[in-house]
Amino acid sequence: MKMKQVAFLFLIFLASQTVYSWKKDEFRACDQTPFCKRARFRKPGACTLIAHDVSISDGDLTAKLIPKAPHDQDQDQIKPLTLSVSVYQDGIMRLKIDEDPSLDPRKKRFQVADVVISEFETKKLWLQSASTEKINGDDGGLSSVVYLSDGYEAVLRHDPFEVYVREKAGNRRVVSLNSHGLFDFEQLRVKKEDEDWEERFRGHTDTRPYGPQSISFDVSFYGSDFVYGIPEHASSFALKPTRGPGVEESEPFRLFNLDVFEYHHESPFGIYGSIPFMVSHGKSGQSSGFFWLNAAEMQIDVLAKGWDAEGGILMPTEQSRIDTFWMSEAGIVDTFFFAGPGPKDVVKQYVSVTGLPAMPQLFSTGYHQCRWNYRDEEDVENVDSKFDEHDIPYDVLWLDIEHTDGKRYFTWDKMLFPHPEEMQRKLAAKGRRMVTIVDPHIKRDESFHLHKDASQRGYYIKDATGKDYDGWCWPGSSSYPDMLNPEIRSWWAEKFSYDNYVGSTPSLYIWNDMNEPSVFNGPEVTMPRDALHLGGVEHRELHNAYGYYFHMATAEGLLKRGDGKDRPFVLSRAFFAGSQRYGAVWTGDNSADWDHLRVSVPMVLTLGLTGMTFSGADVGGFFGNPEPELLVRWYQLGAYYPFFRGHAHHDTKRREPWLFGERNTALMRDAIRIRYTLLPYFYTLFREANVSGVPVVRPLWMEFPSDEAAFSNDEAFMVGNSLLVQGIYTARAKHASVYLPGKESWYDLRTGTAYKGGKVHKLEVSEESIPAFQRAGTIVPRKDRFRRSSTQMVHDPYTLVIALNSSQAAEGELYVDDGKSYDFKHGAYIHRRFVFSNGHLTSSPVGNSRFSSDCIIERVILLGFTPGAKTALVEPGNQKAEIELGPLRFGGQHAAVAVTIRKPGVRVAEDWKIKIL
Amino acid sequence: MKQRLSLMYLSFILIISSRESSSSIPSNSFIGIPPQDEDYFKREIIKCKNGSKKFTKAQLNDDFCDCPDGTDEPGTSACPLGKFYCKNIGHAPSFLYSSRVNDGICDCCDGSDEYDGKVKCPYTCHEAGKVAMESLKRKIEVYQEGVILRNVEIGLAKRAIARDKAELSRLKNEREVVEKNICWMSFLFHRLRWQVRKLEQEPQEKDDKRNEKVENEESGPDKNVDRQIEPMKASDVEKQGKAGESPSDQNEKDKHESSEGLSREELGRLVESRWTGKKMKNDQLNKHIQMNQEEGGPDAGYEESVVDNAGRSSTAQYKIGVQDLKNSSDITTPSGKSWLDKIQETAQNFLQSVNLFSIPVVNLDANKIRKEYNHYTAKLSDLESRISSLTEKLKFDFGKQNKFYLFYDRCFELKQDKYVYKVCPFRNATQEDGRSKTQLG
């Protein structure tokens, strides 16, 4: 009996374990990954390379790296490496280290192509000369110093070699490489007789024909208290130390694009995408950044203070500092140092290298309804009409893999979707779009034209023996087009033409899933590293960029389809540095639990910080069935994600917003409507990102760089510079502690109540909303009329919500264009700046705009304005407008709490002034 | 000067026209109001219907939301809670959400919801009315047909119920007779036994113990129950002993860990099945998994033994036991005692009386009696099951006037695309697609 009880308890234990069915063992930890294990064994100071032949050539500072005392026992490592330091506008230093091509290396190491945008090269500053300095504390060694930007210099210390950026004033360091002497570059060499280069993991063998070729080095960020970035991980926003004192389970942050089944909400393991870009921030209010352009598997340690206690290397101590350790399996050193100094400067510097985020179409900033799967045309029609029946706006209906004929993309299941064009036209008649899924695995079926075409042309990735690689995915046996090859990318792009994609219409857009690539029978559920791409490039060398190239090719397809006039919308799961140019990403297959709701915020913040601003998590959680309360909270939070989509696994219960009783329907409708009222604001923010890289959703410290209390806050976030939002991450929450940064007040979005800044407020929480505030001193444009979708809102009038600061002033912006074409690039947009001061609200243009709109401003709401005035004078025309108390929001029984200018009637495209009398 | 004037004039026109084009104020201020409400809005000062506020006549349908409940904007999109009334002459009037007003989509068949000139809506009420009328007519026809059908069903049901009830009472009577017969047979049988024994054991002393043993042998069912309990225990023990013989679902999941040795396709299917939730049909794979379970360890094995309650060989006996128990419980009479118990009891009583009074029995053929006895028991059990199924059937709720009574044993099939939907009222509903069958609950 007792035995039975024990067994039963054990069974329960096992069952509870399977709730987290993340299979940790199926993925390589660092100590199962030889290059990572080797690198982590290195001791500080192990690098003996010194910079020789330092000179200026072709506008770069160049040198050769050779070991100080050649190791006799290791003849392979003595070939000199080439080093070059280039300098670009706006405080960007690029450091490249590679094997010397003139010394005939065994193979050209892979350098990631098509990520650095071509415009970047035009920003290069041609160095004329370098000064040589003896820098204090460097034991009399020499350093070469070159100009970087006003106030910054790039420095190459010769012996031992070290590269860093410093502030001219006070010689304060900003970012440095190899300060701890951990640099290591495994040069390609000939295999020795007794060597076994193969690597085996869980039944898979990696032939590794080129042997060890990894690179590792340390990077230090000065004046820094926290580091952020390097997505994609489900973990906190401020990166926790992974090694050193106080770190229990030491595992570096891994960057390796993987399809992880039911990923855990707190883990340094790599998931779907990789951006090897890190940002640091500290008390000084300054930020800096470091980007390593390398698409091989990468592992990054954030080192805890005191990690190098026995290292014996002296580092400048007056500055707080964070050390990190970067390891990659292959590739070259192609790194970018960003001097900052502000957080937004670092982001701008990063996107000047990798490109600005694409300007999305207006519809794609609305709400998306997805499910694996909407069964058939009738189901689609039903779901669509239910939105109308419940007066809930939405813009896009999505079809997952089951819409295809046997998972052959670009086809339709003839039974379930016999009339795809008619179906899309019906949606389009209501201004709605459809998205279908197109994955990179192509069914190996001779009767499938795409496969036949690809295999005949030799367009598939090859296995190590040179045959078409054959892996397993949804359709069964599948092959993968080699998207590294530009020719194959254009071949792929052609497949999206209306002729080729039978059943597609102009209102159809695309979703790229499984592009890590996911291979069910591959090592770690992906492609073998020894698979071969164009020009003999091994998959290991570009793995993390495969999804990026696929996303790129698909976006190019949509662009071609619309004659270059229609902005593509492509959602991708995998991503790499630069993916922001091609569309949106989401955080993959999350789960319907509170922890995943919570971690979605640091994940979206991290993506935004690293350029990928158009991102979101599946509302409701992909796996599992959310409690109605969780679902409601998720809609309330998701309404502020840049990308707002509800999605669910096919084994879950239906969860469209009207299925949980009237009250919950009302709550979800309200959450979605908040998003729609804020669309003008969101669209303006997307434009800001499109010209500056500054993300739509940002961390508090990006707006309040000196507010230390905000540095590690990842429960709350800013939407633009005006709104602060904090999710509710627990069931039945009655209170929430919300930190409001800065000195100015904040106005509750719902009630208009003012709260002091620089304080933690313990707030009562209702089911109706999550805490959200408008910052004093800002103006937010809204459209307060509800429609079926964003399409019908185009002509609707605006509301301006002005939150006054302590000096009764505020400002904000509005950006408008046609919402779909590229005419905005030729000036077809409206960009206004609104300024309120001295009781006057003025609208003035930003830049030259040539776009017309018949939209007017129907209402101006003033928060923090002393009531009393009865009328306002509108110029030009000297019309009078009434002032009264009105509600702050519409769509419910909201009390009249806010001073409201009624019907000023001014046109949004014009200059005007409203004076309060 | 002249130029200036004309410029001013032009800009004046521009301003005027812009004001007109930019707002969607309807020319008829009563648009969107249902006729029965028109009087309400014919005042100078009008109250919001929820009483929260008042507004002037000029504010009615002025394209600015004054009442939180939308009272003042029945004809524009200004208030989210507003409702727009379409007259739809020629068809039925309807209310729209205010979000549909001037949104570029024709919602009312009279086109009245789109008056800002951006789209032209055709007047389709007559056609729509016709269509609606026809579909209504069809509905009525279908309904009428249905009524007839229903009446037929009700009539048939009435008869069927009467028939079934008559059958039930007939069966019950028959049961009584059979029971009596069984009693009698049992009595005769026991008596015969007793006599035979008496003859055999005459020389010996009377032996109560022996008597008891005979009783035990004859009281079959009781004994049976005992026997059934025993194997249950045995199989329990056995199960714990035979840890890790057959894989359970739980384990199958964990065995993903050791996927080495699978063929590439098997591995692909295995990993795929995590997302799809589909069980792999491939038995070979199971075998592989089993073979590869090197790291399973004692813990995993132990877990299996507990989960495995549907194991094959080791639990066969147990299953049979359960089956028997179920059968015997099926034929339990409401009194709580089994009918066999009853017979036994009566037989014992008789036996005792026989013992006491020693009535001699003549010419009784034991075999014949046994045959008869068996015949009647079989008949009784048949009767019992028919009675219980009839009683069960009559217990269901067959709707008003028992109109669904005849659906009891019927199933309906509907073929849609690749699926066949099968609904058996009062039982189950399934969806089949040739390969798999899904219970629809």
C-alpha cells in the first residue's frame, strides 16, 4: 500500500514535470558544444596576439595579428590574421579580423552577406592618419588612435592587442574588445592523422570536414550597470549574469535559431531568432552598443562582477563596467562598436548599419485573428461575421497550414477552400485582408510543380554528400531552397505573382513559419550543420540567417507582385539582424499561462531595442487553454504590442473574443477598441521607427535615461514617448505597484486622474483595464469612432488628447499617409507637430508634405487644465468653439471628467491655431 | 484689388466647401431615428436616454457625441453606442451599429446608412424583401411539413410506447412464473440430492460439516464472487512485480528522450507528433522506443508499472473478473438481493423443512431437473435483460408528447466534404474521415 502511494506521488510529480515539456536534453548545452566548452576554459590573458604593421590603408587602420612568442607545438596558429578598423559617421567603429586571404587559407570563411545595407558604406569616413600614443597604465606599450566622431576616438593597443572606443574628454572608455585577453581565433587547418573532427549528438553526426574554426573574445561596456539585447530568449529584459560569483546554473545565452517545442519562460537557451547586438546602459544615463555580424551558432556570457578575480589583469576601476564573453562556432570577426551616448543614439547607429524598420501598411497595425486552423470557407465566413455581430474591429484573418493541399504551399485544399479568391474578395469588401502561411520546407513530391522546379534547377540545400538535403517537416519528406543564393531568392519571389500563386488576390499577405529552419528529424530539430549552401558554404556558417534570407525573399515576392507599389506584409518566426527591413516577427509558440504573458514584455522590448520593432506575442498563448481572465488580460496587454494577433494551437478550445460570456466579450472588445482608437498614434510611432529605428514599444529608460529605478523594470513599458503601460500578470489581482518615472505627472488613460512621477504607486486594479498612463507634456492623436476595420477609419475625425505638464505645456506629432503605398517616400504624407503653450494649441508642418486628407479634428481633450474657460477661438476663420466637460473615452458609460474643446473643426492637413479664451 | 477680392471669395468658398466635405452632418436631422421615437426628438431640449445629460435640438445628429449612450447621434457614427435605424421600405426595418454609418459599405437595403456621398448604394429592399419573403414561405412550408411529420411521429410513438409497456408488463409476469419454476426446481433438486446422500451415508453418523460443504458447492454464485476477487488481488501484485513490460502513453512521451536508433522518418514523425498531438501508428516505432530505453532507469520502470492498468497478458484474468461482476450486477433486482440468492434461500428453507419432516421423494430424475433448472435460469436472465433495457428506454426524456421515441434506436448520417457525421440520438455523435473517428461529445 505504501509502495502504491509513493508510486502515485511519483506519478503526479512526473505529470507535473510534463507540464513543462520543454525537452532540455534535446538541445546542446554549452558543455556539450565543444567550441563553447573550449572557449569557456580559457583564462584571462591567454591571448598573446599583438598588432604588427599598424598602418592606414584604404582609409582604414590596419594591422596584422601575430602571436608574441610563436608556440612551437602549434604550428597552425602562427599565420598572421588581418585586422582592420573602419570608422563611419555618427560614432560607429567597425572592427574586422579574418584569416589573411593572401596566405591561401583552406577555405574562405563565411562573411554574412546582405545584412549591412549598401548606404552604410557611403557613410564611411576615410581615415588619413593615426596618432601613436603611450597610454597610462599600459606598461609603456603603444596605441594607435584615430578619429571616430566629435568627442570619440577609436584606439588600437598593440601589445597585447586590444581595440576600444573612448571619449576624447578624460580618455574614458566606452566599449572595448580583448581587454581581458580572451581573444581566440581557431584558424582553418589540415586534419592531423589521429584527430577525429566529427561531433555526435543524440544519434546525429556532424562530419565537420573543416574542423575547429571558432572565434571567441571578451567585450567590456564601461559606465554600464546593465546590458540588454541579443534576442531571442525568453528571459528578463536586463540580462542576468551567466557566469561568475553567485551564478548557480552557468549556461551562456545561446543564439541558435531553433523551433523549441513549448519553450520555457525563463531560460538562456536560444529560440527562433538571433540578433547578436547588445546594448549597455548605466547611471550616467549613457548607453553604448556592440554588434557582431556572424550567423553561426553563438554563445554569450554575461560575466558577474568578480568573475576574473584570479585573472590578474588590471582594468580601469573608476568606471562601473560589465564584461561579456562572445563565442561563435565559425565565421569571421566583423564587429560594430556604437558610441551612443544616448539609448536612442545607439539604436540609430545600429539601424544605420542593418537598415531601418520597414513602414508597415496601416491595416497590419490593427488586430489580427489567427488560429491553427480556420477549417474551411464557411468557418472563415462565420468568424468574420461574428466580429461584425459583436461590433469588434479586426483587420486580418489568418489561415494556417491546413488550408493547403497536403502542406504544399501556394496551393489550396480543394475540399475546404474551393473558392479562395471569392473568400478573399468577401473579406476585402469589408476592408479586411487575409494572410496565408508559406513555409520553407517543400514537399518532395514529383507531382508538385514547386518541388519539380526546384529540384530540376538544383535550388535545394545539399547534404554533406552533395545530394538534395531531405528532411522531415509538416508535409513529410521535404527539401529546403537555398535562400543564400540571390538567384534562388528571385525565383522564390516570382512564386508570389498572381499567376503563380493561384487563388491569391491583392488582399492576401504572407506568413513565414518554421524558417529556423525547423526540421523534425534533424539535430536539435533543425538542419545538419554540414549541409551545404551556395559556394560550398556550410549551414553552420549561416544557420542563424537562413530565416532572414527566406523572409527577405518572400517580402521581395510581395513587392514584385504589387509592382513595387504595395508595401509587403510578411510575418516571420525566425529572424536575424536586419529582419526589420522585411516585416514583422512574433515570439513563436508560447503557452497560455501567466508566466508567458509576463515574459512577452521583456521579449518584445528586447526585439524593439535590437531593431525588430514590429513584434508581438500570440495573444492568449499558443499552447493550452487560457482561463478567460488570462485571455482578457492578454488582450488588454496585447493591444499595446506593436504586432497584435490572437493565435491558438489546433488542440485548444476555440477562443475568439465572443466565446466567454457577455462580460468577457465586452472586456476584450474594449481592449481591441483601445488599440483602434490609438492607431493614429501607433502609425506615427511606426513612422518614427521607420526614420530613426527608435522602437514603437520601448523600455522606460529609453525615455528616462537617468532614472535608475527604471533600468531593470520590465513589467512596464513605454509606447512611444507618451504612454506607459503595465500588464497585470497574476490572476484575481486587486492591486498593482506601478513605477511612474520622471518628474512630471502621469494621467490615467481611463479616468484622467493625475499621478506624481518618480514614485511607485500602489493602484487598485479592476478587470476593466490594465494600468496605462499618458505622460504630462505630451499630445496623443486618436480616432474615437469604431469601425469594422482600420480601412473604414480613414476619413474619420481625430481627437487630440493633451496632457499638460507643470508649465501647462505639451507637444506631440501626427503622421498620416495613404497607409499602403510607397508614395510617402516622395513626400505624399502629412506630418504635423502640435504644440500647446500659453493656452494656445498650434499645428505646424514637419518637413514638406504633399498629401491631402479631408479629416478634421472633432475634439481636443485637455488633461491637467484648470476648467473655467467656455470658448476657444479657432484660427484661421476666427470661429468659436465651445469648451465643456466631456468623457475621456467613449464606448462605455464614462463620466465627464475632461476639459473638452467641442468641434474645433480644423483640418488635420492644415496649419491652424486654437486659442482658449 | 479685384484680384484680391476674387481670391478672398475663392478662399471663402474653399472654407465653406471644406467644412461641408469634412463633416458628415446629415441633411435630415431625424435620420437614423425609428418612427416611434420621432416625437421624443421633437423638443428644443432633449434628454439623453440614460438621463446623464441634456442636449439641444441643434446637437441632434450634429456628428459630435454628447450623450455617452449615443442618444444624440442616432444618424451618425459619432457615438460608439449609437444605433442607426434603417426604414428599409419594401423589406423589414433594422438597426445598425453606429460604426456602420458612412463607412463605405452599404448595410441597409435602402442605402440610408451611406449618405456622405462616398459610395452610392443601390436600393435593394424590394429584392431583399422578396427573397426574405420567399425564404420565409419556404420556412413555413418546411415547418408545416414538419408539423405533419411530428404528428405522425407522435402517433407512432404513442403506439410504440403502449406496445413497449404492454411488453414490459408481459415480461414481468413471465419473470414471476419463471422465478417460481426455478424455486420449485431448486427445491426438487436439493431434495433429490439430500435423499441420495442420505441413502449413501446411512451407515455413517450425521455430519453437519459435510452438509455445509454440499451447500457450498451448490451455492455457485457466491463462490464465484469469491473467486473473482482473488485474481484481482493476484493480478495487482503481479503488475507491481512485472514492472516495465508494456509502454504507457505517459511513458511514450518521455521516451522521446531516447530517439537514437529511429529511422529518419520515424524521428521526423515522432517530433512532429508533439505539435500535432497525433499518436504514431507505427508499431515498429514503439518497439524501437522500447529497445532504446536504455536510460530509463528504475524510476521510469516503476512509473510504468503503475500506469499500466490496461496491460495485456498479466491482467487478462482481472478483466474477466470485472466482466463477470458486471454481469451479475446487471441482473440485480431492486430488492438488493440477487435472484439466485432468493432461490437459494427458498431452497434452504425447503431443505430444512424436508429435513425436519423427512418427506419421501419418489421417482425424481436428477438430470432432468438440472436441465429444466438451467433452462429456466437462462430464460430468466434473458427476461431480466429485456426488462432492464425496456425500463431504461422508457426512462429517457423523449420530448413533448414523446415525439422522439422512435429515434431511440436510429442513427442519422450526413456526409460533408471528406467527413461523415453520424448522430445516434440518446447515444453518441461521431465524425469519420475514412481513417479516424472522432467522438464529438
